[in-house]
Amino acid sequence: MSVYPNAEQLLAGPLGRWLEGQAAVREDAKQEALDRLYKCALFGLPALAFLWILAPIPTEFKFYASMAAGIGSWWWSQGPKREAVKRVKIGINDAIANELGLKYAHDLEPGRGFEQAKAYKMVPRFHKSAFEDGWSGHYDGHYFVLHEAHLQEQRGSGKNRRYVTVFRGAILVIGLARDALGTTLVQRAGKNNRFFGGVKDEVKLDDKVLQYVDMVHPDFDDVFNVFSNDQVEARYLVHPQYVERLIDIERAFDGDDVCCLFSEGELVVVINSGDMFESGSIEASDDRHLLHRTINQFATLADLAKSLNEPGRSHSSS
């Protein structure tokens, strides 16, 4: 297992001193949020009274207008607190990344890893996307990129139209520790079944035809399916121990979906992990706990991804 930053040592150094300075900033943000909320009430309540008592418009419109005004007022009033929390989060995550020799970015545009995830249907269909918490550089001797994705699908129509979260999790890209010339996809069983049952013989993804790989391992085939354009290489890369590693990942994230792609010298791992790396808080008393939690979240992902990228067995042991 790799060595990760020590939270107590970070708090005893420059990060701890910086966080002490942020205590006053956060208190100022709380006060400014209260001031904004007071202004909203001062001007908004009379406006709402006029709307409901005197305005000759349908009740339904009054209801939606009131709800929109309330949500908008609350969002505007809490802006200073959101900015303070974001500032603390970036400061903490930057410190963790520096200890690891990585770069951290709160806001980012997705790269090749996410494009691969889309092309190979490792993430569900979506209409709206947002990305944050990017970690990049060389880690454990290999190219490493990790970021979060929040994907939403539009459902319903008219007044019932809404966006529903269909994926919130981590996208990892790691330079492969093994030579791999083909393309191999590992995903949960059942995602590429025939209409009348049974696994498809082949799938076409990203203009490549990937054939089903029979792993001759019942425990594996019951849980995961493998598709590849190189049967021999697929069995070399995805040996039976992989089922244990993949299930360990799912257990670490409450049984949520995980899939892997070996392609063009890279390993792409997609995990429906939920929202992570939220190390910022408006309360200074939360800093220690959130720092520990963020380090543990990163360590869990990095260690499990590393286990999927360990050097394979020799071909003779396949």
C-alpha cells in the first residue's frame, strides 16, 4: 500500500496556519450571508404581500413566482458562504496534492478518459454534465488523472420536466503497467445481454468490434463480462483474481457500479462513488475531520486502482 499524507502533520504545518487565517474569513462570510438574507426579507416580503393580496393574476402563477423568489433569495444570500467553503476546499486539496506530487484543480474540463468512458458506454446517457476535483500528474510511477463527474438526464415534459442524476462518481486514467495492444472492456454482467437473454457474442463500441471473452471462471462470469478485440491479451490482463479486486472496489463504495477499460496504453476506471473530496466547510471545527476523510477517499481510490494495474502473470500461467 502506498504512503499518503498525514493529516495531523499537514495541520501542524503551513496548511494549519493558513486554515487559522480562514477562520475570520468564514465568520465574515456567515455575517454577510445573514445581511443578504435580511435584505431579501426587507424587500421581498412586501413584494410577496402585494403579489398575493393585490395582484390580479392566477393563484398558480403566484405560487410558482413565490417559490422561485424564495429559492433565488436563498441562493443569493448563501453566496458568500459557498465562496468561503470553496476557498477552504481548494486550500486543503491543494495541500494534499502537493504532498503526493500531483496538481489539483477544482474546476476543469474532462479529458480523454471521460471521452473514452462515453465512447465505450461506461457512463449512462446524459444531457447535462459538470466536472470538478481534478488530480493529475505521475503517481506510483505512472501517468495519473482522477476527476469527478456529475451527469444528469432530462426526464418528463412541460411542467414535469426535470433533471435527474444518473451518475456521480470518479473517472480515473492510469498509464498501464503492462503492455497492451488491444482494447478490453470489463463491466457488470447484464449490460450487454441479448433481447431474449444471454450475453451478446460481440459489441461495437467506438468503431471497434469487441467479442465476448469466456473467462472459464463461473464466479467471474456471473458478476462481470469481458469484451475484447484480443482474446489472448484479455485473459492475460483480466485474470480470475480480478473479480475479487473489482468486488472489493464495489464494497468500498457501497456496492455501486464499476467498470474498466484497457486501451492504447491506458487503464480507465469508472466508479459510481458519489460526491467525494468535499474537504471544505463553513465551520472551522470541521477541518480536521474533513481533511482525514478526503485523504482516506483519495487513498481508497488510488490503492484500488493500483491493484487493477498490477503487473500481470506470465502468459504461461494463463
